[in-house]
Amino acid sequence: MGATVILLVILAILVVIALWIVGIFNGLVRLRNAVKNAWSQIDVQLKRRHDLIPNLVETAKGYMTHERETFEKITQARNLAQKASGPAEQGAAESGLSQALSNFFVVVENYPDLKANENFMQIQEELTSTENRIGFARQAYNDAVMVFNNKIEMFPSNIVAGMFNFTKSDFFEIEDAAEREVPKVSFS
Amino acid sequence: MFELIRQNKRRSLLLMGFMLLLLLGVGFAIGFAVVPASEPLDMGGATLYLPWGGLLGMGVAFLVWGVQALAAYSSGDRLLMAAAGAKKIQKQDHPRLFNVVEEMSIAAQLPKPPKVYIIEDMSLNAFAAGRDPNHAAVAVTAGLLSKLNRDQLQGVVAHEIAHIANRDVLFMTMAGIMVGSIIMLTEVFFRVMWYSNIGASRRYRSRRSSRDGEGAAKLILLVVALILAIVAPLLAQLLYFACSRQREYLADAGGAVYTRYPEGLASALETISGNPGDKKSVSKAMAPMYIVNPLEAGQRAISSLTSTHPPIEERVRILRSMGGGGSFADYAAAWNKVDGAGAARIPASALAQTAPVAARAANAQEPMAAITAAAAAPVGQASKTGVPTPSRRATPEATPRQRQRDTGDLLRRMNKFRFINCDCGIRIKLPPEYAKPKVKCVRCGKIHEVPRQP
Amino acid sequence: MECPVCKEPMLVIEYEGIELDLCDACHGVWLDEGELELLLGDHEMTHGFLTAGNPAAAKKEESRPCPICDAVMGKAVTGGKTPVVYDYCPHEHGLWFDRGELLSILEQGSSDGAAAAVVQWLRHVFPDSSTPQTKQETLNP
């Protein structure tokens, strides 16, 4: 009789511990998925930028007849960014594209007719929004990483994280306006 | 945000439970006051009086709330949007607003961007509604679209998105309906009392029963019922308001954190408070859902218990005291600075949610804002321990005139206007009432066919 | 919106990003509250000029309803060599100008660059409104 009670109590404690571990594990998985989602959102927005550029070039061509070189640079940078594989290469290509785009918009300043064109203004709004989205996606990614890493480091969730091999994610660091590199992210 | 959301949820449930008790209490009181008699039941020697009227009243009260709440829940945001007179728009109707909403959804990590609604009103306001982040909507007034620049609009939208991310919207809807139900029930009660004079019902009962002790007990209960009926609506509103004010601060903090640019929301709030175009179609129960209380607009709201929103000046001051920071911790610090230490009631869990970050610089097109922001935070430079905020290219800013025109076109499109572009550069906008088949361009005299009604 | 003079539905005309409401039957122009200020830039000066005229000159003109709220509009007379009588909504919804009146006001009302640009703009939009005063007389007997 006494032994059964003790056994039952031990069993109950074990069940509680198991449930607790499951809870923390699920929390960690949810956070890791949030990090992953935030990361893929950056890719979605980068692709959006690639898709907008042919439109931009097409609209601007009619007004900027003497700027072949500028257009070529943009198209080239865009194709490079589209083809790039691997975080390092991609990072370099994207920052090249950003550079080409900002050069392009400097040149646009000399064409008031183009700037006033409704169609061009629309594309410019889309492009600006896309740049914003890329920025916000990176920001959201960093926020997600922050929460995830905190959880991995802090007691008691660090025990569960250690048990199931959750590893910290890297922040998206940018040292200056020209985004130097895309950091490696590993999802275990 | 998960901790913050969970804490919010717990507090909401507690408050909802309390309000439900209040609602049932009011129902009971009303029922009891109308039908105070109870047949004595003989339960094995003890006589029991069952207040049938009270129980029935409770049932009715619950039903009144339940039916409305169910309707609001099942329709998601649609019912509330319809109640506010908001119309859903598509991306091509106002690309800038749509883009801003999508940008903020990304920053807040919402599973998908909320639907976008426009309220055809020139006052400046906005609100969010919905069941959860998957079924949510944001509504802004036409006045807001035409008066605010992109940064300000972004701040307001971020505030609304924060309400969605913090799961405020469902709670505010349900609690709002509850407050509405309580007010409605007591109003009906007092009207019934006025017309039928409950005391008169004694005419049909024997005089004797009201003379003995049992009658006195009933009278006391009746008085209690009356008091409850008077106090309950006030109490419900106080509860609701106290809670909604806390949520406003949290949403402001969210707005600053998502945009990393507190000045956007701050100057938007200032613009809104300087434009006291009152919106009279707003019901009392919905008022707390807007970014600034539309019913308090115009009057300098002092920080009273019955305010659904903290005073705008205070909200602005907190946002401006964030000292170039863009995190929850910065907001909490600013709040303490403005209202005295210990004022900030941001859950500790939220403070750990975001890395210490710098607010971003303003758009180059807004010289004044750029100067304030630049003074607060050098472009692209973050605190050493923190994560740098991505610096972004300046946004092409629409002039006030362009904004006004875009908003006007949006409203006209919603109202079935037809648009003709003449080759001479004139754009003709025809109202749906315009019945003539042809229209002559005032400038070049070209005759245009009028397109059929869309 | 209906034209307060001929009760026809009014059109909206946009040129170079500036809009105004126009009746294509009588060429009257409606400006929403604040739009004239947007057109002119300098509010103080405009206001002084807009109310400088002798109100007695307004008595001849028939009164009209505001196209937004239907309230009877008041009359105001401008200063300048050829004073213009125009209508204003008592509830501050906006201003009504008969054919050519707006151009006349802008031409007389200010000499600064912003207004000059607007005058240019109006000339672009209404190439046929050369002598506003005479046309106005023939349109409003």
C-alpha cells in the first residue's frame, strides 16, 4: 500500500517534469520557427526588389535617353544578385544592387519630367517600400533572434535547449549603410 | 512578444470575468426589481425563496451580450468595420497606405498583413479590429491619409498593428460589447421603472405579505438592485478604461519599436490632436478602439479615470523622451522619466524582447524631423552592445497637395466616380450622377466619351 | 455635388496635381474650405483682399445654396479695381465663384510668384476666359 503511493507520487512528479520539458521544448521550437520565418521574409523582399527593377528601367528609359551606362549597371547588378548563391556572395551582390540603385536615383534628380511621371512615382513608391520591407524584415529577424537566444541562455530553458541541441542564431549585423555581408545562419 | 501577449491574455480574462459578473449582477438586479416575488419552496422543512425574476434577468443579460459577442466574433472584423462605416480597399486604391501596412506587419512579425479599410471622414483617426492576427483589419480615416506624411502614417499604422500583435483587438471588442450591453440593460431598466413604477405592482398582491419581515428584506434587496443598476455601468466603464489606457501605452511602445522611429508617431499624435474634427457617428463602446478617443477630441483631456486614452500630450512627451532608443526598455525608461519613477507598467518580459537598438534617422525630405532625430541618434550608429538598425534610403514624400488629391481620388473611386485623362494633361473626374454621354475638355475642347458606370 | 446655379452634377478637374470642382454648364468653380489658401499661399494678405470690397455691391446677385450643406451662402466682395462678388458657405464648407471670377480674384489679389503660377495654371485650364467681368454679366442676368 505504502509503496504504491510512493510509486504513484514519483510517477506524478515524472509526468509533471515531462510536461514541463515538453512545454519549454515547444516554446523553443516556436521561437526557432519565428527566426526561420523572419529570415525567409528577408529573401521574399529581396526577390521582390529584383522583380521591380525591369519595370523601373522600362519606365525610365523613355525619359533618360543618354543614360545607357546607368541602366546597364542596374540591370547587371540585378542579374548578379538574382544569380548569387550562398550568403557571402548574395550579400555582396545585394549591396552592389543597392549601390547601383542609389546611383540611379541620383541621376534621376536631373530629369524632373521623369520624377513627375505618375507611373514612375508608383514604381518608386514600390521600390522604396521594398527597401523599407528589407530593413524591417532584418529588424524583425534580429528581434526574433534576440528572443530565441535569450531563451537558450536563460535558466531554466537553457537546460532543455542543451538537451535538444538548440544553438544560438547570429544577428544580422550591418556596419554601415552599404550592407557588407549576410551572416551565416544555422538552423539545427 | 509571446510573454507580453500571454500576460495580456491573463489580465484580459480576469477583467472579462469580472465584467461578466457585473453583467450578470445587473441582469439579476433588473430581473429582481421587476419580478421581486418568489414562491416559497418547501425543501424538507426549510422554506426557500427562489428569485425567479433575478435568474431570468441574468439569463437575458447573458443572452444580450452573448448574441452580440458571437456575431462580432464570427464575423471577425467585418461587423465592427461596418459599424464604423469603414469600407475595404484594395492595393491599387491607395498603394502607399497598403505598403505602410505591409511594412509594419513585417516588422511586427504578423502571420499576414491585416485587411485595410477607409472611413470616409475628414477627421483624423484610426483603429484596428479582428479576432486574432490572422483575422484582423486596420481602418484609417480619409482625413488621416490626407494630413499625415509617410513617417507619421507609419507611426499610426504601427500603433494599430501593435494592438493586433498584442491581441488587444478581440478583447477590446468583447469588453466593449459588454460595456455596451450593461449600459443598454440599465437604460432599459430605468425606462421600465419610469413608465411602470414598480411599486405599483404591489396593487395586485396582498398587503399583508409586504408588511411582515420578508417584505422588508425584499425592499432592501430592491434597493441593492437599484444601486447596482446605477453603479454597474460606471464600474464597467472604469474597468474597461483603466485597461484600455494601459494598452494604449503598450501600443505606443510597439509603434515606436516597430518603426524604430518614435518621432513619427509622436508628431502624428500632435497633428491629430491639433485637428479636432469630431466624429459624431462613433459609439461610446467603440471609442476606446481608436488611436485617439474621437469623443474626447477637441476638449483638452485631463488625465481622468474616465478617459479611455492617456492624454495625447503625455503620450507625445514619452515618445520624445526615448532619447534615440527604439526598444521597449527605452520606452519604459522614457515613461518613468515623464511620469515619475515607477509609472511605467511594461511587463518585464517585454523589456527583454528587443535588443537595445537605436532609433533610425528621419527621412531627408522632412528637414525638421531629421534634425531632431539626428540630434538624438547619429545615422546608422548604434550603442556598442546593441544591434544596429538598418539605415534606409529616404522615402519620396508626397506633398500635402498630392496627399489630398490621392485621398480625394480614393474616396471618389469608392463612390463610383469615372476618370478621364485628356491628352492635354487635364484629368476629368465625373460623379456617378453625371448622365450626359459626352464631356468636353475645358482646356483643349476635345470631346470625350463618358465611360459607362463601373 | 450639384452646381448651386444650374443644379447639374459638377465635375472635378485636375491639372498638374491641382484640383477644382467645375460646373461644365456654367463654368462656375467651387473651392473647398482652405483650397484658396493652398492656391495662394499667403493667407493673411488674401483674407484682407477678399473682404475689402463694399458689401452693397453684392445685393444685386441672387443667393445660392451651399453645394455641400444646402445652407444659403453669404456674399462677399473683394477689393481691387474691379470688385468681384463671390459666395461663401456660412458653415465654412467653401467658396463659390461664377465664371471667370476666380481668375479675376487671383489676378488682382496678389502679385507674388505663387499666385502668378496659379494664374498661369488657370489660364491653361480655361483658355477661353479672357474678360471675366463681361462674361459674368451675360451669364447671370
